[in-house]
Amino acid sequence: MARRQGHPVRDIVCDFDASETTCPACLTTFATQGVTRCPECGLNFA
């Protein structure tokens, strides 16, 4: 679906058991504790 809408598609896994992870949409690295959205682009992980 992302590809059809012209968004880039990346092969990234978000590990919310780790202390930090990388957003697959904008590649921002952020702390995962208590997070349900990317702090940079707002991608919802819930």
C-alpha cells in the first residue's frame, strides 16, 4: 500500500523490546519506552 501511494518502502524491523529503535518511515532513532508513535513523523505503532 505504501508503495502504491508513492511512499518509500524500507526493510526495517522495529524492536520495541530494545531500549531504542528506528522508525521505518523517517529513519529517526528514538527511545521505545512508553512510545506508540514516532516522535518525528508521527507513524503509529499501536
